[in-house]
Amino acid sequence: MTAVLEALGLLFQPGIVQTVVLGAALLGGLAGALGAFAVLRQQSLLGDALSHATLPGVCLGFLVAGSRDLGAILLGAFLAGGLAALSIMLITRATRLKTDAALGIVLSVFFAAGVVLLTVAQGQPGAAQAGLSTFLFGQAAAILRTDLWIMSGVAALAAGTLAALWKEVKLVTFDPDYARALGLPVLLIEGVVTLLIALAIVVGLQLAGVILMVALLIAPAAAARQWVRSLGAMVWLSAGLGAAAGITGALISATGRGLSTGPVVVLVASALVLASMLLAPERGLIWRWGRAARARRGIAGRRVLAAFHGLAEAHDDPAYPTEEGMLTTLIGRPGPGVMERLERDGMIRRVDHPPETTRHWELTERGHDRAKRDQGGRP
């Protein structure tokens, strides 16, 4: 409780913590909203490929500028990410390779080139002070107030573009073949969405870094996918979960010593995915386990009713008392709680059958009707 109050106190005090929290919220919301399209297009690896592909652009930006010029570095990162996106689209359309193979090729080639250029850049004068390696894992403390305006501008650009092209983007996301048949520029629309994702990755390099940025794209969208069914709801919920993960992770890192903001934000987002996979209605594992258990109990109950009904018809006695051992011989043990549930639902009732002292049951009229319906007959 003390840690929570301390974190809230830091949030309302102007300074680096407030800047980092706002930056993490903006980045989480932006990445979450755009990540929904990557998840639905089954291109979750796209964010990974583009984030790794920005590394050579970061290094080239430093080498061209000769110093840690953030504008040059981010421009280089965006150009490299855009080139990687175009390379992926070209490979998938000019060859027989599928998207996953193209993503793997571009990711490995661009990241390898980035590592080589990083080695070259670190040998230049002033490279130690430039801190290029921080772009691998992010350094939230380096975020400035001016960076928040850049993030806000990119977020506004993404929101405006999606609002203007919402119907087209929605159709291309779910049925690109039909969109192409309608004459829509599918390649152009996919390119616009991909470039927006690249922009989000570029502005998030300082906070999350090249390696962890993909988690901010995919985790909120994967969590949101468990709760909603429509694209609009998924985009909004994914943005909200991303922003919540950013705020929570930034506050946790602010109250702990030596905790990097980017990794903490990613861990919070991953926790949201895990909670969603377990708790979401209909799609969550707990709900599915419960549904499977109810189905098993329902099947066991129908087998019991069928056995009772068959014995009653064989003995020409609707109230024929069935003994527990006879039922076990016919269908095996019905399972824990099955007989109690049928009795509670008014399908069967316990009866005495002197001189025998073992438990006996008989079908009620409701139980007979249910057994006939299960067998396809008329009650």
C-alpha cells in the first residue's frame, strides 16, 4: 500500500517520472491500437521484424550525423523500418515464399546488418557518450517533454488515418481477396498500415528499445482479442490495455531501484495477456475448462437417464427401481455429482426396495420425457 501511494505521489509531481508515465501511456495506447491489425492479419512477427530492422537505421543515423542527433537517428530508423516493410511485401509478391518466411528473412538480415553497423559506430569518436546500445533495450529516462509531442503527433496521425480509411482497412484486414475484387488498392492500404506500425516502433525505441518493442505491439492486442468480437472494440480495448500497461509499468519502475521501464511495461502487458487467456468469457481457459466439465457431466447424465429408461421399458414398469450396482455394470460409474444433480433437477428419485438395503433410483415422469427427447422420440 505504501508503494502504491508513493507511486501515485510521483505521478502528480512534475518531473521525469511524470514525463515517462505519459510517454509510456501514449506509446502503449498507440502500439496497442496498431498491433490489433498485425494480430488479426496473422502477422504478429511483423512488429518483431520491423523493430529489429530499425537497428541499422539507428546506426546509420548516428554515422551520418556524427553525433547522437535524435532527429537523424529516428529518421534513419523510420527509413530502415519502411525499407524492411517494403522488402517483406516485395518478397511475398515476387516469390512463392509465404509471409512468415519473408518476415524471418528480413528480420535476420536487417538485424545482422544492424549489429555490424553498431560495431562500426561504437568505434567512432564519441560513440561511448552516444549510448547507442540503449536503443536495444530502451532508456525511458532519456524521454523529454518534446518527445511527448512527437508521440502525440504520431498517435493523432494514426488515429486520423484509421478513421479516414476505416472501412477499407477493415475489409482488407479480414478479406483482402474480396477487397481486391472490389477494386480497392489492397497493396497501398496494407502499406499504409505497415508504415504506421513502423512509425509507432520508431517513436517507442527510446522507451522499449528494438528488442522489446514487439511486445508492446502484440501483447495488448492479444489480450484484447480474448474479450471482444468486433474490430472496433478490439482496437479501443487494445489501446486501453496498452496505455494501462505503460502507466503501471512506469510507476512500478519509478518506485523500484534499478528497474528499467521498458522491461517492466512488457512484463505488465504479458500479465494482462495471461489474465485474459485465463479469465475471458467464452475464450478463456477457465471458462472453457468449466464448459468441458459441464459437457462431460451432461453426457454422463444422459447416459444414466438412457440406462434407467431402457431398464424401465425392458421390465414394462415406468417406476422400475434401478440398483446402484446394476447401473455401474451397465454404464460404469457415472462420475462425481451426476446422480445428485439429476435428483436435484427432478429427473430421478431415490426409492426403497426391501429387502435390499443398497441404494435404488427410479425415473420420474420428467426423467422419462427427457430420456425420450435425448433418444429422438416424442415425450
